[in-house]
Amino acid sequence: MSGGLTGRCSPAGFEVAGPDGRVVAAVRPNDWETRFFGRRFGLLETEAALLASLPVEARERAVALAAAAADEDGHHLLQAQIDVRSLEVAAALEATGFRLVDTRVEFLTRVDRRLAPRHDPPFGVAGLARAEDRDALLALAQEGLTANPDFHSRYKDPAYFTPEETSRWFAAWVENDLADPETLLAVWRVEEGPVAFFGYAHRGQREELPLYKSTLAVAAPHQQGHKAHIFLQTTLFDAMPADEFWVRGATQLTNGPVIRNSVALGRRLERIQLVFFRRGPT
């Protein structure tokens, strides 16, 4: 017990309850990244409204209790995401050793492809990815993401990941998209071969319509500025099995071109989040 706060273990992790018994913060395992990077990763989930309603000192104690439990459990890295509308929670995170490492801008839009404007590439052709595109797409990811100093991602931060881990991370995205039968991956090809790609992964249903989530969007540096994201989306829409569906897209605040393209395509802004990391003692 600490100032009316209670820490307790649960089957899903560790929870911190406020004075009224409701959970304000919880540590959950991040199993996929733990397996991928070979060290313990966790997620700090917060009920922002409840946490923000606590006095400042109680907010900090709640986050500190959760972080201490993660440390005791051997977490190497703890990630937290908060909505920009809950900035008062950021101070409690920073007071407990969390540092801002990334941003996330999400759009969620219901689409009827019969009404969507069509866009064609200015040259070359756009089509779905083929198995033989694998090496070219991996090279594009390396050039356009891993080795591109203008592209920012928390998975490129040298304070937390080695260059080899960063390279493996983005390569795994490409490999997984190509292997997943429910992911549609569009490629822009010119004479030299693939110069851009963009994908949508099927993620269940929303309001009885298919829900798709955007995956990687990459264009070779010398082919940027042609709005490949827009005309590759036409290719993806053509390949979907239904005329109506939901699309969830995500990018970083620093990725101005994708944000501008999303607005131009009529996408509806859903939320903007700040992403924090906290390194454990292990």
C-alpha cells in the first residue's frame, strides 16, 4: 500500500490499483518482441483518465510501483504509449525513468472503393508483390528505413538497439508480410525493378466489415516525391475481396509526406500517441 495505491500480481502481469480499487497502471509481457530480441520486453498500460485524476505525487507513485515490479521481474525494456490528450501522465513517466523515443499518428477510415478516386503511377507499373520480389524488397527496406538517416523509429535508437537488431526488425516485417496470406503487398516497378512497396494486413472485423492495418510503406530515396503511397493504395483496394472495409493507418509525426497523403485521401485522424521506453537494471 502506498498513498492509497495497491500493487498486485495478476495472471496477465502486475497491476496498480487506485484508492477506489480500479486499475490505473499495469505491466504486461510483450511476448513477440521478447522472443525476437532475446531479452525481456514489457508493456506499461495506463488508464490515462484514472491516472490523471490522481494527485501528481500519486501518479508518480503508481508508475514507480509498476516499474519496480517490472525490474524485479527482469524486464530489460518497458514501453508505454499515451495519447497526446493525456500529457499530464507524461511527467509521471519521465519522473520514473521513461524517455520519449517515438510518436504514432493513427488514422481510421471506412472506405468504399467504388467511390474512392483512382491513382496511377507516373511511370512504371504497380501490382501485387511476388515471391521473387523478396530480395529487392529487403534491399528497399534496408536502404529506405534501416540505413536512411531521415527515417526515425524507436527501433533505430542506438540507446536501445544495435544496428544488427534494427536491420533484422525491418527485414522481419518484409518477410512476415510476404508470408502472410491475409496481407496484401503492393509494389511499384520500373525498369530497374521494385522501387517502392506498401501493404495492408487483414486484422479481423469492425462493424461487420473487414478491417485492414497498414504495414510498411517504403520508397527508394531516388524515387521519393511521386506519392507512391497513394497509387499503391489503389492497387491494394483493387485486390481486396470486398467493396467496403475499414483501414487503419499509422505513421510518425516526423513523417510529413505520409500524413499529408493520408489527409489528401480523406483519412480520419483517430489519435496521436507518444511512445516511451524505460530500460531496466538487467
